[in-house]
Amino acid sequence: MSAADPLDLSTKSLAPVEAITHGTDRWVDRLTGGWRPYLISALVLLACALPGLIMLQPLDRDEARFVQATAQMFESGDFIRISFQDEPRNKKPVGIHWLQAIPVALAGGPDDRIVQLNRLVSLLGALLAVWATVWTGKRLGGPRLGLLAGGTLAASLILSTEAGIAKTDAMLAATIALAFMGLAALRGGEPKRWGAALFWSALACGIMIKGPVAAIVILPSILLLSLWERTVSWMKPLADWRWIGLFMLIAVPWHVAIWVATDGAFFRDAIGEDLAPKLAGTSENDPVMPGAYLLASPLLIWPGSVLLAAAFWAAWRFRAEPQVRFLVAWLVPGWLVFELAPAKLIHYTLPVHAPLIMLGVIGILAGGWQRGWVRWIGIVAFVLGGLVLAAAPSLLADEVNAADRVTPAIFGMVMGIALLMAATISAMRKAPATVAVAAAAVITSICVKALYLPSVPQLDISRQVSRALMAEGLHPRLTPPAEGRTERPPLIGAGYQEPSLIWATRTDSALMSVPVAAAAAMAGSPVAVTADQKDALVTALAPRMLSVRWTGRTVNGVNYSKGDPVEIVIGVVEATAVSSPPPQLPETR
């Protein structure tokens, strides 16, 4: 059967895509049986994600805020309200904090500040997203589709990076992938009960992770698919009250509790100050024009960008097939929502990367790679995305460590060689192409996340400050308090107030501004202040009869959240010695 023949897939039989494969390498078949695709995709994910999870410092600002809020739940005993220091953090629901609390509690609590424990939840989320993609791919198009799509998603830049960052996005991708896995089960003749149960429980968990975002991605997809196919009969199992009740049991209790605990302030802030500004383009991030994600797609799903042209070809060529319609309905509404929203961050489209990759693999398996334009657009997209990553260390060195240009150049050269080898093998349509592309992704992850970024101390300011305080015997959490005290006074400072420093030191650290720092200061308070705020702090402390003894230790680096170089000086607050007035001599006559 030629590649030009239509896909012979029916709703009932779900005949696999490889039945019409043209010239596909048969060696892949040996890896598609039983548990092998799940093991292979997990190993790829671990190879790409663990370098960052293990080696990178706590990242500002989102990750550090999440882990600090989780730590404060242990400190306060309040696992309903979310706070960052004294400020309510009314942005996202509590789900991610509860999940992070499990490994932290098993390790004995947050006192040791091991960020890798919090990151395990994101790694689990990424793994679930990959495994859901493997299963859905097998159900829609056969074992090859499941293996190749799951492995490609596991190697992808955004998912493997988010898998090593302790925030919501990897777990959100998992809940959405699991919800669509449940829908695929309903359409594929699987037992209706577990498909409906999986859909409703995954949707509820998605809402507990990131509020309405899961529903914003899932519900328009269901609507589009229903209108496209002019039927909703396959969705009847979703109307089962048992699974709707399961949804309510997961999603409703905490929302009621937080309403009562905050008198509704959580919802006013989450909608009015977080979600609405992002949709209206008035958030803290500058608005970005629609189409930005499409232009950035060679980087967003790299190395899966080699499949981009094949995905578009397959979506159009086989649009009449139920399996392809399902993937298009998953991909298009969510992608459009993210494109049209003015606020854009590089990871926002992650929940719809899985269907894009599956469409691309269908295009490859269905013979799309035989078409020159599909092959060369894919290779160009793959090379462009890879070149950006290979150049990143040298570009970053110009900003943070211009004195060392050799190290980033070496890493860039290694990544570039792996990239060009994978592109060449892919262009020649040789059997090892899949392995070469995956190897390029693993090499890139190791070079950037495990070797280069951790080797740049200028980016690790908060841990440097924490170590400097420890070396001087001034750390507010790790240094024993003075005799007669139960704990050390809080850290004070100004000019550098990133959440990672608060997490590394103590919740009551006063790092907001000079007046705040001066008001919180007491004798014995450690000081970490930027050099340009040093004199202002001393002046503000003087009326309180306090001064600062500087240790002579400084920390230099780049505050990458702001893009500014900083110099932080370390000291300790001391009471100013008050000299007694001279004695009064008796008057002489």
C-alpha cells in the first residue's frame, strides 16, 4: 500500500497506523511490546530532566515562591491558606503544595531546604504526561505511535525542563493528558467506566493544580470535536453521576474551605488580580502579539520540532479520520487560546504539545517524510531550535561571565556537533535517526542544565549569600542562637529581595526595602544588603541606636530576574555604644 493511500482507520477497530507505513524501519517494532515503550520513554525523560532537577539552584521567582509557600504550611500548620511571608498568595489552588508536602514530610520536613524534594512532584507529573501519551498513541494509532510520541515528548525541551522545576506546569500537563486519555478510552471501545472515571478525576486534579486552565484547554476541545463529528453519543458515559460526584469530591471541599478562611478574598484575587490581567494584557508581563508561539515552536517542542511539518501534513491529509480529528481537536483550541492571550510565557502551550507530537509521528509513519517539503521544513526547524540552545551558553556568558568564553564555547560546540549529526542522519532517512535525535536532546540537557549553568556562580546569588552568612556564623536558620536566645534575629537587607534568599534563610527575613529592614532590625540581626543601599541602611538604623559591623565578605553576581548586576555586602547589626555624659563639676565661687 502506498503512502498516498488514505488511512484505513475505523472507529471500532482502530487499526494501527503502521498498517499503511511506507518504508518505516522495522527495528522499532522490537521496542513496542508490552511495558517497553513506558520504560524507554521514562528513561529518556530521566536522562533529560534529572540534570536540571539535581544540579540547578532554586529558581526565581516562581519556583522559589512555590517552595517557600509549601515550607510555610509546615511552619504554620495551615494547609488551607497559601502565603508567602505575611502576604496571602491567592493565585493558584493548593494542589501543588499538598503534593510537594508529601516528599518533604517523608524526608522529615522543610528545615533542610532540599529543593529536589519539591521537584519530585514535577518529575512525576512529566512522567504521567509521557505515559498518558504512550497509552493514547497506542490506542489511536498502534504501538509505534505510542513509543515514538512518548519518547519525543519525554525528550522535549519544555517538558523535561519543567520536570525539574517545583511549580505547577508539569503536573498540569499530566492532568490534561490523563483527561484526554480518558476521552480516548471512551472513543476506543475500552470499558466505559474507567475512561469516565479517569476523565473526571483528572479534570478535578487539574483544577486543583491551576484553577480553570485545565477546563479552558479541555472543554473547548470537546465542543469542537462534537461539532465536527455532529455527535455526542460517545460522551454519554461522562454523564454518570458517580464520576461527577468523584469530581466534586476532589475539587469542591478545598474551594469551600478557602472561601470561608479568606472570606472570598482568594477568588477575588485569583480572578481579578491574576487571571483577568493575563487575559486582558495588563499583567506584569508585557503583552505579546498572537503568533508568537507558532514562530517559537521550533524551540518550544525541540527536538520534536523535526515533526512540525509532518504534523501539519497529517492533520490536513487525514482530517477525515476519527483519530486525527481527536488530536486536532485537542491541539487547536488550546493553542489558539494561548496565542490570543496577551500574556505569554514559554511554557504555556505545554498541555497541547502531546497532540502536536502525535500528529507529527502519524505523518512520519504514514509516509510524510518521503515528501521533500515535509522533510526539509522539519530538519530546518530542528536545526534552528538546536542552534538557539547551542548558542545559549555563549550568549549568556556575555551577560554573566564575560571573562570565561572558552567553557560556554566548548559546550556549544558539543551540542552543535550532536545537533548536526542528528540532522544529517534524519535527512538521509537512516534507521538511527530516532536515536540520534534523542541523543542530541540528552546531550543538550546535560551540557546546559548539569554542566554549564551550575558552573556559573554569578547566577546563584542566594545560595552564595546563604553560604557567606553560614561562614560568618550569622545564618538566621542554620547558626545556633546566642546564649539566652531561642533563635537568631531575622535577616535584614535591601536591594536584593528574591524569594530564593527568603527560602534559603528564614520566613521572617526582612528584605523588602530600607525602611522595612530598619524597622525589623535588632541587635544580632544578620545583614545582606546591596552595596548601593548600604549607606541608606546605616542612616536608617542610627535613630534606633543601631549600627552595622561589616564582615568584609561580599557576593557578586547577576540578578537574572531583573537582568541587573548586584554586589551584596554581609554584616551584623550591633547596638551603638552610648557614651555617658562628662561629670558635672561643682561650681566654684
